[in-house]
Amino acid sequence: MKKQISVCQVQPNLIWENIDANLEMIEGMIEPLTSKIDLIMLPETFSTGFTMQSKLYAEGVDGKAVEWMKWLAREKQSYVTGSIILRDGDDIFNRLYWISPEGIQGHYNKRHLFRMGREHQHFVSGIERPVFKLAGFRFLPQICYDLRFPVFCRNREDYDVLFYVANWPARRQHVWDTLLLARAIENQSYVLGTSRVGVDGEGVDHAGGTCTVDPMGNLIHRMDDQPGIQTSLLDLNAVRDFRKKFPVWKDADRFKITDEQYGF
């Protein structure tokens, strides 16, 4: 079993509601990578920006963005993840895909929709909490506003890496920086936060802050407010040894998530 993996986080200045331009731009950012990368991580709604024009920009699973992600995974022989506006039947989701060089391995629909941005009026909330696997590591995916809700992402001894893809606004950058560290500490896991920079079509500024945090809450890497990429090395033995030597998780409160809306 592989004990270490490399993760490349991409922090772009997204072009508002322009799928083709964003895919081309991100491809150019990744192109200089010469070493083997195990996972390429893109931000939330990386193909459009965080637009509420969901009916206009929603794609199917055979749309440009997903096909591009599949192509990128094959081209780089890496896993690729990030969220897009996705139409599934009559529903539209803010959906994160987990794609290997062989194709789609899974997806996660954003659970907590950003009420203050009217996201709940334009998207359907997800109910599943999938855990993805890569080279012995277990990954729990989350999207942006999910960061504020620690119960849903509580480590039940079922993941090693918690990651967030986001369009996090600059005016609440302190919240992003603080909660990513808190999630790593309370869950004793690696935490990866991947966001964007620049001003979107609604005039919202984004200051990046894409980062990697170790299971003790120490920053491994953090990006500033400029577009770019960063690569981190994650060590499976390090996270599991720490949890064994300092087993806070054994004293965690037991709970069950319920939701009357979905009948559980």
C-alpha cells in the first residue's frame, strides 16, 4: 500500500459564467506540472464561478466540464476533483466529482446550501456523505459553506483527509482560515481547503487562502491572493500514528444525523 501521495491544489481567478475559458485557463495552470501527481483538486463551481444562473449553466454528466475532468485525469494519470453545476433529471446540484484515470468513481452533492447567496433557491441539497479512496487514503469531500457545520463532517474513524472546495469570499477570510484549522484539530485528519481568487460577476472579492493543514492543526502550505498552484505531500502513517498515540476520537460524543425533510 502506498504510504504517501501528492496533491496539487489549483487556485484560479475564475472567469464569470464562461465554461470554455475556465477550462482552458485551468488547463494552462496545470500544464507546467512535470512530476507525477496523485490528486488534482479544483475549487467549487470551477467551470462557471458561483453563479445562481443554475438552469442556464447546468450541464449533464456528459457535458463539457465532466468530460474535461475525465480527459485531464487520463492525461495526467491523476485523480481529479472539483464541483460544477450539474443537472440530474429534474434536479440541479452543486456536485463534486471524484474522477480517476479510468473514469468517474463517485460524486458528492453539496449538503449545506448558502442561504445568504440564495443557493437554496437554485440548487437541491445533497443527503449522502460519501467517502472516497485513493492509494489507501480515505477522503471526505465537502463544499464551501459545509465548512461551518462540524457535525456533518465529524470523523467517525472513517477518513484520513477532509477536503473543502470553495468560492470563499474575502470579507470572511478569517472564518475560512480559522475553521480549516479547527476541522483538522477536532477530526485529527489532514484538511485541504481549495478556493479561488478575484472578483466574480456579482462583485464579490475572493482572497484565495488555499491551504493544507496537518492533523495537529499546523499549516503545511498556504497560498496568498494570487492565482497559482501548490503541491503537498500527505503521509498516511503520520495521520494514523497520531490518532493512535493521541486517541481523542475515542472520547467523542456519539450521535446520529437526522433530517425530517428526507425522512431519516
